[in-house]
Amino acid sequence: MAQMTAQAAPPPVAPAPRTPSPLQRFLHAREASTFLALVVLFALGTLLAPGFLGTNNFLTVGQQIAQIGIMAIGVTFVIINAEIDLSVGSIYGLGAVVTGLLMTSDIAWPLAALGGVAAGALAGLINGMMTVGFGIPSFIVTLGTLSVYRGVTLLLSGGAPISLSGNDPNVAEFNLLGQGKLFGLLPMQLVIFALVAVLGAIVLSRSRYGFNTYAVGGSAEAARLCGIDTGRVKIAAFTLSGTLAGLAGVLGLSFLSYVQGVTGTGMELVAISAVIIGGAALFGGSGTMLGTVIGVAFIGILQNILNLRGISSFWQTVATGAVIILAVAADTWLRKRSGRR
């Protein structure tokens, strides 16, 4: 009887795995540490920088980070592909100069702006084709095109600055892109940055191309064996990066109504820094648009606090570099820890 009872007893049921809460998922996300650092930085700004909490100050920060943010969105695709684009600062200047030359030739501003964006797209396409077609590391390719595109920009402008007259109705309309405010409050540059970030997030997380981007960055050989055209994915990433750098240059010209051949020098480092600070891995395969936006905001708020405190721009450069080193060191530590687990 005891044996029959034992046989009739139902087998133990394993407890169902607990679904992690949204908070738990966020705390384990790569962006969590950067977001927490941003919160700490925000608290420090509140305590140390007079006027930091003002609405006008936040809107100013938003306008200041918009151009770098747009460039960083494009760079994110390149870095997730396990590549690098050092030429976006030069492409920024190229897009601005091409637009300025077209504007001074009495071309309607929509066509002039489209010309600047197209110049950026062409430059990015060349980067991608050289990297994929010749098998040259993207670091070398874009290090070279950084100088090539800068030289082309200087040749186009003749080394002379280009100024746009606000008295020209065509220029006045164009300037609304960089100087205008939506509803009289939100800077148009910030609105455009937000739209680009949302579109970038949708493409990266919801489209087949986004899936292929992560696959190629994680393992190009495995992606190729799965039937993914890795070359096409990388060329598209470089083209997108160049397009957005050209767009940022157009907005820069619209904001200042002035551009010269050396405009954009050093901006590539800030854009790449924002992506790395936002949690994207230097070796590819990981990163998000949310992380990039957080990284851009972190750099912008850090510089704003230092400005409000009257800190020299030289020390601001030192602080930004130190943050980059800490971000990369944290990423390396997390990767080693994950590997041990």
C-alpha cells in the first residue's frame, strides 16, 4: 500500500521563473551606471552651480548638445558595427561649407541644406566603401579622410570664412532651423535632435537593419554565415554617420550664419566620447540610442556646470577626457566580470 501511495504521488512542480521587474531590468542594463552618474552630476550641479536649475539654462544646454547629439546618433551605428569614424568633425565642416556656398549663390535654402546633407552622405559612403572594399581598418581610413575632407573644405571655401546676411529673406528662413523655437520655447535644434534620436532608436531596436547591425558587431563571421551581407551593413552605417554629420553642419551654419574651413575640428572626439560614455562597447555588438542620449546629456551638463562655475575651458577638456577614461575602464571591468560569471 505504501508503495502504491508513493507511485501515485505527483512529481514536484518546479517554481516558475520570476519575471524581472522593469526596475531590475534597468539596473542590469548597460545604461544604468551612466544614468546614475548623470543623476549624481545633476545633484552636484544643483548644489554647486548657481542658476543651474533654471528653465532657460536647461534649454540652453539642450541647444548646445543638439549638434553633437545628432552626430553621436550616426556614430553609434558605426561603433556597434565594431568600427570607428574619426572623420565626422571634418564632414560637419564640409556640410556647413557646401550649404554656405550654395546659399551665397542664391540657391533656395531647402536645396542648399539638402546639398550639405548630401555632401555628408557621400563622404560617409566613401568611408564605408574604402573600409569594406579594400579591407582597410576603419581607424586608418577615417583618420586619412579626416584630413582629406578638411582639405576639400578649405579648397571649396578658399580658406576664407563664409558669412550669411540676415537681411536676405532666404537666409532669414534658413536661420529658423538653428535659431528658431517651437511654440516660442523649445529650440528647433533640440527638437530636430529628439526626432533624429527617436528615429535612430526605432531603426536600431525595431528593424531588420538594427538586428543585422548588432549581429555584425558581435561577430562578423557568424553574421556572414547566417546570410547577412556584412559589407552592406557597414557601408550603410558609415553613410548614415556621414549624413547626420552633414545635417549637424547645416544646423551649425543656420545657428551662427558663419562658417570657415576649420569648423568642426575636434567634434569627432566629443561625439565618440558620448557614445562610449553611454555604454556602447568599443569592440562592437552592444550599445543603445538611449545610452547615447544619456552620454550626450552627461557631457553637456558637465560642461554647463563647469561654465557656470567659471572653470577654464582647458580644465573642461581635462574633465571630459577623464570621464572618457573612467567610462572605458568601467566597461572593461564589467566585461571581465561578466566573462568570469
